[in-house]
Amino acid sequence: MSEAATLNFSAEIVEFADKIAGLTLKQAKELSDCLKDKYGIEPAAAGAVMMAGPMMGAGAAPEAVEQTEFDVVLTGFGDKKLNVVKVVKNITGASLMDAKKLVEAAPATLKQGISKAEAEKLKAELEEAGASVELK
């Protein structure tokens, strides 16, 4: 195993491997079919195909960093509970009693699947009122 760790690969091979690892499942299936039909090359075992799945998922991880939808989660209300309740009421459209119950049930998700700009705006409003908020 240490022998494999010391192998050096040409830049061309590394680039080719990166392209293969970045394929979608549909593209990988299409590549497999092409290799089979055009060149008669088939996977040695089903295990080899299964191994490619996690590698593709690992290659897709950097894309997950660019999150487009956010949840606004109230984690605490601090010492200005009334101000936080008022802001939560405005954000959620709930009644005053429901907003109070929501605040007291912290951590509580106030909004789900909203844009980053809207999430940051709501977070700023809540923090200004004295709440502690997380964006997930």
C-alpha cells in the first residue's frame, strides 16, 4: 500500500482521472456503454462500478459548498424576548401567541429554502432585535 502512495502520475493522466471522477452518473453510464460497444471493454466486476460512485460523490462535494437555499434558524432570544417575538411575528406571519411559542421553542426554523440575500437580511433583523440566529 505504501508503494501505491509513492507512485507519480503525469499531469495528463491526473487531468483525465479528474474528468472521469467528475462525471455525472448518467455520463458514467454512457461512457461505460461506449467502451463496451465500441471497444469491447467491460468492467471486471460489479464492485469496480460501485467504487466509482463514492468517488463521484466526493468530487461533487465542492459544488455543495455553493449553497443556494438557506434555512433561518432561531437559536436563542437573549434578554430582549419581546423584540424578538415581534420580529418573528413579522417574518412568519404568525399570531403574537404563536410567535411567542416559536421563540420559546428555540432552536426553531423560521424560514426554509430561501435565498442567501433574504436569509442574511432576516438574520440581521433578528440579531438587531437581540436574537441569536444560524443560517443552514
